[in-house]
Amino acid sequence: MSYSVGEVARLAGVTVRTLHHYDEIGLLSPGERTVAGYRRYTEPDLERLQQVLFYRELGFSLEEIAVILDEPGADPMTHLRRQHELLRRRIGRLEEMRTAVERAMEAHTMGIDLTPQERFEVFGEFDPDQYADEARERWGGTEAFEQSRARTARYTKDDWKTITGEAGEITAAFAAAYAEGAPADGDRARQIAERHRAHITRWFYDCTYEIHKGLAEMYVGDPRFAANYENVAAGLSHYVRDAIRANADHAA
């Protein structure tokens, strides 16, 4: 069975002009011709065209494809193995690109669309991106998460500097109360805890007392968050947790 140039063009999704060009440069010449000189493509021709189009999709030039297809001793399995390896590499690269784009999207959504210099100026060595995927996995779809994304998407570098500055002042207040022996369930510590809750509500989402207590447990249970307080003073994370608990109980 053989096919006309128009039929092959439709089957392969290319133009007749493309097939004529492939014939002219010797990349794909039809195996048959009619008495009138019209091109007729055979099954082996279609197989070669498939290989041509595949290598083109992988970014090879027509000259490179000609060399590959005319390689002595190359059989269909050789091409399949080569194409499989090329695809595997491309998929790996695309996965890397997808991950990079998703991280950039998440950072932008979380309102952290800053230059590297600005990010360091605001956050220092802390990298907010490292928690973005986990936050989405833990709380994605919740009202608090969506509220936080909507708010932070509008924040500028100055907003983030204000946020991190206020957070630092609250941590310093906790540390001072802890160092001076103020009880975690006393008025002073509870007032700082309420200030902490109000800070979250103002900048991120409506932080209820129950949510606040849940965060307090994370500050102790997750070493990464505990370090934010333990690096200031040993035992401070537990003090903050107890103060938040006491404030919630007092409010109730």
C-alpha cells in the first residue's frame, strides 16, 4: 500500500510543503512514483517520517536527523532506545523546570515576590519558600490559608519589613518576660501572647484562640519552629506555648 503526499501530510500533521522539502534535501524521499511522476509513500517511508518528526520534536536539526537515521547498523530498536533515553532526560529536565515554576508561583502567591537582595534584607537567612509546600499540604484549602494567601499577595518589601520587625519585637518581649521570671500564666505573659495572636490576625488570617493554641503546640513539637525561640533562650518555646495556652483559657 502506498499513500499520496496529501494523505501523508494529513496523517502526520505536517504540510505538503514540508514533505516536498524533506524530499528535496534527501531526508525523506518517497519509495514510489506514479507514471505521471507523483510521489507515493510506502509503509517504510511512513516509519522514517515518524522518526524524523520524533527527533525534530526533541530539538534535532534536519542535518543531525539525517546523520542519525542513516547511521550504519541502526535498526528500529536502536532508535527506540535512543529516543527513550532522550525522553527520559527531557522529562527530568521538565520536572526540574516545573518544580522551579511552582516554587516561584507559590512564592508570588505568598507575597514573597522579592529580589534575592530584598529577601535577605527582610528575612535574613530564613527562607520562607522552604515552608510553602508544607503549608499548602497542611492547610491548603482552609479558610485561614486562603485568607493568608489573599492578604500576603498584596504585601510589598516594606510591608514584610514591618511584619518581621513586629514579630521580632514580640519574641523579644517574650524573652524578656521569661528572663525576668514572669509566670507564663501571669498577666504580662498573657498580654504578650494576645499581642502575638493579634499580629497574626492583622497580617495573615483571623487567628482564633483554638488556632493559636494549635500553633503553640507546633512551636514546641516542630524543631524548626522551636528553634526560632530556643535560639533566643533555652526553654523559651515552652514558655511561649504555655503563655498562649493561658491566654486562650483566660479568654474562655
